[in-house]
Amino acid sequence: MPLRFAMPQWPSARKKREPNHLGVVLSPGRLAVAVVREGGQGRPILVAHESFVNDPDLAQVGKWLKNEGLTVESVNLSLPSDDYQMLSMETPMVPAAERAEAMRWRVKDMIDFSADEACVDCLVLPSPDGEGEGAHAWAVVARRQRIGDWMSRVRKARLDLSSIDIPELALRNLLVLEPHNQATALLRLSSTGGALIVAWRGELCSFRRFNDLNVAHFSAADLMGRQALLERLALEMQRTADAFERQFYGTSIERVWVEQSVPEIDLVQQLAPHVSMRLHAFDMVECLELGHRVTTAMNRPKAPKPSLIAVGAALRQVIAARDGVKA
């Protein structure tokens, strides 16, 4: 009778690598993507990123992944700001699983299409003192047909879509990577406008859009014009902060991270004298590790910067896994 030997099971010399997650954002004239994964020390790694500006098409994403030798476990698409609405509402007094449906009938008189044609989600804010859930929430509303169009476009590009998100939540993901007792905010200006979001207790608590304050306006303005734009932006920031701190008396805005996105203008230095909050230049390396591909790409001439929204969208699964919630 042959003998069977139980061979010792030595630990593998190669540690299993965490799965990659892809974030995608398509804006006028630009398609931006980012790939992240959880790091060994619990700090996410920015594996790779790219921007496509010459006739951007979602089909380019699959080709880019293949060329980079990357596989992804999840794909999170961030909607353009024109494709959804955010409405402030009272939190429905129903179980959490039923809140989105309850919101649908509350928003029916606030949208210009049938509630039956709407995709609705409910984002509950913290209570004013930070203890548990509050009485107010955001209703995120989009046309079902528009969501279907995006799903078809992604499917046609042969990407396995896992979720659809909004830019405000993508930016929130960057703010909640590190724990903070007090609220934190993020200011960014893009080619299409500006945004200021405030997060506390892991939730998106406040946001403002500045559709008429974008990078092009600052770049085209003369010295006096720039100063007027800066003062106006600072005023809007201060108003947002004041309104937030009146609503959430259990906290204050500890810091505003500022994306230095306007060429030849130090936004932190220029805005600081006009606001009461502490401003700090946003630096990706302070919240993420940079993978080899990213550090190598940074040495290329005129290398594109990572899109904050694409990176934040890619972080969705990482944040959800960390917090033990459904993505």
C-alpha cells in the first residue's frame, strides 16, 4: 500500500497583492482615470493615472489598462455635474434600506420629470453635535434614462462597471482617508468651475459649486481682475464655512485643502488673508502612496497631474471596505 506523505505548508514568499480599483471621470474635452489599491500599511496606493484630451472616448480606458498590464476588480464612474441634482431634505423616518424610495416621493415636486423616471439616493448628514445621524439628508437625483445611457457607454467600452458616483462623494473620499475630529474641506478649481466640499464624521456635509469661477477666468484676467476674482472666491468660501458652522455646532472647519490648479497663482497665499480658516496646499503624497508607474510618469515633461475626482472615485471600494459598509 503506497504511503502518503503530508508535506509541510511553508508560507508563501510572495504576499498576495490587493485588488486594483478604477475611477473614471469624463468632462468636456477630457477623460481622466486613476487606479488605486489598498497598501500594506493601510494606506492606499495610487497605482497609475492618465488623462485623454484628444477626442476622449471610454474605449481608450480599456486599451490603456491593457497597455499598462493592469487588471481591476471594480470600476466607479463619476457623473458630470449636469447629469444629477442634489436637494437638501429631511431624513425620512423609515429603515435605512427604504430611505431612497421614500426620498423619491418627496422630490417629485422639485424635479422637472416624473419621479418614476428618477434614480434617487439618500445621503444622511451627521447630527449637529456629531452624535449619530441627523435630521437632514441630501437627495441625489438623476434621470433613469441618463444613467442607462452611461451604463451602455461603459458596457460598449468593455468595462465592467461596479458603481456610479458623483464628484462630491469622490472628493469626500480624499478628505476622509485620514481620521479627523473636526470638519475638513477641499477647494478645487477646474476648467468648468469650482467646488468647495466639507466633510465630517466621514460624511459629505456641505458643498458649494462656483460655476463662474474656473481656471480660465483666472488665467485670462489681468492683475486687478485676478484680485477681484480671488476676493469673490474668498467671500464665497467664508460664507460657506459660516453657514456650515451654524448648522453643525459640534465642530468647526479645521483645515481647507486647496488644489493648486491655477497656473502661476498660489491660491493658498492669495486667499489666506481673506478667510478665517487655515488653508493648506493639497498634496497627493500626504494621503496616498505613489506607485512606481506614477513616480516614473512624474519625471516626464509636462506630465499630467492626477485628477482628484478620478482618484477619489477609485477610492470608493477602499473606503467602503475600511468602514465595513456596502460600496
